[in-house]
Amino acid sequence: MVARRYFLIVNLIAGQGRCKRTFPSVRARLDRLHVDYDLHYTNEPHEATDVARMGIEAGFTHIVAMGGDGTINEVANGMVGADVTLAVIPAGKGNDFVRMLEIPPDPLDAVNLLLGGTERRIDLGRVANAHHFVNGLGIGIDAQVARDVLRMERIRGAAAYIYAAVKEVFRFPAFPVRLQFEDHVEELTCISLGVANGRYAGGGFKLAPRADVADGALDIVAIGDFPRLVRLVRLPQARAGTHLRLSQVRYRQASSVVISSQARLVAHLDGEPFALPRDAFSVEVVPDALRVLVPA
């Protein structure tokens, strides 16, 4: 049996400083448990992808992402195709990925998974045959909410996402979008379009309540427009995952979809701002693409 070697990739600015405050305690617990690890602090956007590849080349068996969903996204993009396992120590604002996999939200509890967790294969999504995601691609109001949250300093966690969502329901404009599936084409006007691998987005909004990270499919959720005050009423339904029964919501599962629009779309990938191609682009599932440590 190959001895486990852990490579920690730590984003100290994640969670508006939560990671920086928590890491000394995490490191102390790792040392008490006699975990064999090395670590790297990230300093630049997208650095974690290259660092993950460095850890793989150095022979580490487990790449550990400490940060938020954006950090996990970057690390996962560096792990695709490699025979290594992802572990997560959550320290971000939204933490939607760990919520989906029932990984403990407390960083110190999550450390215990390094020695006591079990491995699970999950799917990834891929945009334009290049960029992978663990949770989902969001277009529209939820993407604008993610951008608003990144600019917040005083409000943190789920409260930041709820505050930003309430603000955007009154001002975000609807946009046209064309969805091309294998069997048909849909042309819609939306305030939100999500292509989901996991159930959660935006710090706990259950936007794709039927999603499963290991079912070999993506869940496409298109939310049509509502009057401003009606949007506010519908917001709690989107958080609870009860919005699918609304006539303005289209929901389907597919292995791929081609998206295009005459409008300039605002998007996020796993909670981080993402620049979409200006022309039509594909989003597809990559089955069994990543091995992750989860609770036994």
C-alpha cells in the first residue's frame, strides 16, 4: 500500500480572511495527527492550478485545497486526468461544494477526513472544452450576485449572498439565450441560467435540487423573468429548492448543451467571475473525472 502524502494548497485570502485566521489551528492539528504533508500558499489568481500540477509531479498522493469553492475549482482543474485524490478543508464564503458532499464545514473537523475519509468518484463539468467546474456555471443574476459578494467587506458567508440577491432582484435585467440540445433547441428570456453539477450555488441556494455529482449528467436550470416584487417573493423558493414547480422555470438533465446569446452575458464558474466566449460555446459533463475524500 502506497503511503499517503498530502500537498496542501492554502488560499489565505479565502473567506474574507477566514482561511488566514483558521490556518494556524489547522496546521497544529495536522502536526498532532502526524500527517505527512507539505504546503504552498497561493498569491495570484489561478495559481492553484499550476501548483496542483506541481504537487502531482512531485509524487503527492492527495492534493488538499484549503479555501473556498474558487480555490477548489482551481485545484481540480490542475488534477484532471491524474491518479490522485482531492481533499478539502473548507474556509470560504459559500462552501457549496462541501455542502453537496457533506464534508464538515468546520475546517478542524475536515482535517479528520484526511485520515478517516473514504474516496468517491465524481463528475466535472467543462466549458468550451477547456475550463472545468465542480459545482456549476451560472449565467445572469446569480453571477452578478457572486461578483457583488466579492466586493463586500463587512458582510460574510450566506448573509452576504442573501443580501446581494435581494439587491439584484430589483435591478438585474433579463437576457435572451439559445440552448441547443442533441434533440431540440430552446430560445428563452431568463434572469438566471445555471448548468449544474452539484445542487447548491450562491452560499446554499438549492438551484438544482435534483443534481447528483456522480450521475453522468448536468442539470440545466433556466429561470424566466418576473416582475420585480414577484422576484423577491420567489427568492426564498430558489434558496429552498422549491422553484421547479413554477411555470417560468425550465429544468432538464443532459450530457451537454450549446449556449449562445445576442446579449453580453455575465457569468461565474464555481462562484468566481468567468469570461464566457463571445460566440456559441459548449458545456458538457466529464463523468468520473475526479476522486474526492468524503465522510465514510
